[in-house]
Amino acid sequence: MKYIYGNFKMNSTVSDVKAYLMTLVTNTRDEKNEVAIALPYTHLTTAKEYLEGSVVKLGSQNVAEEEKGAFTGEISADMLKDVGVDFTLIGHSERRNIYNESDKSVNKKIKMALAKGLEVVLCIGESLQTKEAGKVESFLKKQLEEDLKGLYENELKSIIIAYEPIWAIGTGKSATTKEIEKTIAIVRDIVAHIYSEKAGKEIVVLYGGSVNPDNFKSILNTKGVNGALIGGACLDANKFSSMIKSL
Ligand code: PEP
């Protein structure tokens, strides 16, 4: 089974998303692969209604570190559960880079999300500068060690790792399948080192970064890749559905 996750980022309105979801639900009716979509907070309640009875999982793109209280502008894990959200993205590079989200914060968010019964898609990945300096492995090791600090091996069943090299996100320049295979093997080795060989093998790892209808199949067929996290190319319901159907 493959995992196809979409990330809307800050796009569309609630009015727009209704037609989108109707198309997606129709086109994924008998889908055996896992299909999921991370939407803006404002869309979640409506999306839940439109996804009722479908195979499509519903996610948010972020979650608060704290449980509740004086955190103006934040949305808690309880609030997300209350409207029927299944999972949340955590640590997307846009959150880390634009909003200075630290590994410490990512770690707190993961713990909060899991405690409240949300599944987690943990986004990791290196910058171009790190890649060019030849420090991808040490960077990912530090990132994963800090993000997963204090989490138990049995909690990994509710965590998906999305490897998204920052230089490939939204740039139209995806990593090559050779690069993806090599780096995802590194990710699995790091998880094996932190937990166990079994954990390294079994953890679900997605690739993200300029996945499109042309490179989708070859990326999904790359060794070690369980699926894809798709930004720009998920915004058109027909395009997204035909990628899923092509599997
Ligand atoms: C993303 O937002 O996680 C992403 C991978 O975006 P894109 O597919 O547009 O590169």
C-alpha cells in the first residue's frame, strides 16, 4: 500500500474546497492506497462533512504545542480532534523557516498530538546549503534525534516521516530517484539507530518536493519510498486523483 498525502498550504477558500472534495471523493471511491489531505484550519469542519464515508483522511497543517489557555491565534490538538481531524503535519519547512519553529517545539507538538490521538506527519529535510556542504546525514540525524526525543518505539506506528529536501519544495526541481533512495535509506538508518532495526524498516517514509504527474510514479516506485507528500500538484482535484489512480 502507498500513502499519498496532499498539502494545501495557504490556498483556496471553503467555498472552493467543496467542489474539490466532491471530485476527490468520487475519484477515490474504491482506492486501496491511503489518501489524505492537509487543509487550512478554516476548511476542516466543512471538509469533514464532505469526506464522511470516504477513504480520504483529513489533516491540519500545524498544531499548538500547548494544551489550552492564553495562546492567541493557536489551534489545539483537542480542537482538531473535536472537528474530526485524523492527522496533522508537524515541522513543515515553511513552519521551521518562516516562523522559526525549532526542533524543541516540533518535539512538543508531536507529543501533544499523539497524546490527543492525532496521527503525525513529521516533515524533515535539509537546505541547499547543507546539501552542498555534504552534511545531509549529520543534519538529518540531529533533526530526527531532537524531533523524536523522549518518544517510545511503539509511538512510531502513529508517525509518518516526510523527507522533504527544502531545495525541492515548490521549486519545480525534485530530487532525483537516486538521491531520494540514498537519503531515505539514511533516514531509516537513523531511526534504526535511535530505536531498532525493525523500527527503521517499518517506519512509513514519504518523499516530498515538487512531486508532479510526470515524476510521481518513478518516485513512488523508488526503493524505500512508501508514498509522497504533494503540495502544488494536489491543488487540482483531477490532477491529484489521476496521480493516485495511476498507481
Ligand atoms: C510541500 O508543501 O510539502 C511540498 C512538497 O510542496 P511541493 O509539492 O509544491 O513542492
